[in-house]
Amino acid sequence: MRVTVRLFARLRDLAGSGELVRDVANPATVETVWRSLVDEMPDLRAYERTMSVAVNADYAKMSAKVHEGDEVAFLPPVSGG
Amino acid sequence: MAAVAVTASPLDLQALIEDISRTSTADGAIASFVGLVREENQGRRVSYLEYEAYEPLAVRALQLIIDEARETWSDTRIGVHHRIGRLELGEASIIIVATSPHRAHAFAACRYTIERVKQIVPIWKHEHFEGGDVWLEGATANPDDEAAREAARRIACA
């Protein structure tokens, strides 16, 4: 199934794009999507312990299920204000 | 004007104050906070900042923060606007307005809001300085982290 991956800030720079479309096997979780991304781009792994994740613009856990057409976002530590 | 906004346009504190305070004559206090782009950061001479947001989640997180603040200070009304895009030195990156019948609640809700923004709102600063650039990274955003929320509440009441 197809999902949209969103990456922000330095994660976006490392990946060279803020939006990617990827095929993952069904069923999948956020973790499945992350693993396939890290296989492709090992530099991203540095964020594994500090990032947050979101599914369809709502904070989620790595164990959250992902469905066809979902938007999965990986967020480095935030620095707003 | 929405109480919550993430926008590339310059921020207007007076307009937000009027918007948040106009619906009630019960208020005795308005506290406001304006965050500015500073010329120095960690020994670096800052040239300008670029702010990036995951906008739909940033708006949700700002609304969540207001709801949290009103759980503690239920007589407050709060507005918060965050700017994104390129900001020059001295420009406002965030404005917060909190009203209440009493100043203690207005101050506390305002302080709580900025502390929580720094904890959980998906916005990032890309600092451009003399000699390079760097993405600033602060807190791992987790709205369910009760210890972080309690820390923000403690600071707000200090």
C-alpha cells in the first residue's frame, strides 16, 4: 500500500525532500515505514531516539497502525517560539 | 481573526489583543508575550532565522495548549500566533495574549503557553549566522509527557 512520508527541518535536509511517497507491505505501523526509510537513508537513524511521529497530522506512537493513503510524519526535536 | 494561527505574515499584537478581549467586559487584566529574533545565539552572530512548521499539527498543538491552560486557569481566554518563513533580527516570531479577571491568571496562562510551545509545537528554527547555518533542536515533542507539562505549570506559577 502507498503512504506519504513527511520530513521536516534537518530530517528533510538529510533526505533531500520533505515529501516522499513509499510503498509498504500491509499491515504496517509507523515503525515499518521508518525502518524502510532508514534502510534507504541510513543518516536518518541519528534521529531515532529523539524524534516524534505523527499520522495524518496527529501525534502518534511508533506502534500506530498505518493505512493506505495515510500521511506519516517524522519530526526532529522542536524549536519554536 | 482566529485565536490560533501559524502564518507567514507579520504578527499584529494590538489586533490579537483587541480580538481576544473584545468579547468580554469581565476581564481585569491582559498579559502578552512577544518573542523576538535575537542577534546572538550561543556565541554566534545571527543573520536571520527561517521558521518551518508542520502547519496542521502546529495549529492543533497550539489549540491543545490553550485547552490545557484553561483547565488550570479556567477564567482566561488565550490567543497565540506563530510566524513562519524568513524573519529578520528584531522581528516578532510569536505573540501570545491571555486575559483574565485577575492578573495572576493572565500572567500564568501566558507563561504556560510559551513554555508549552517550546515543548510540543512542531515548528523549527533554521538559524543563519555569520559563517554558516544550523537547525536548532530543543525538546522531543510529546504532548502526553506529564512531567514536561508539570514543569511548564511550575514555571508559570513561579
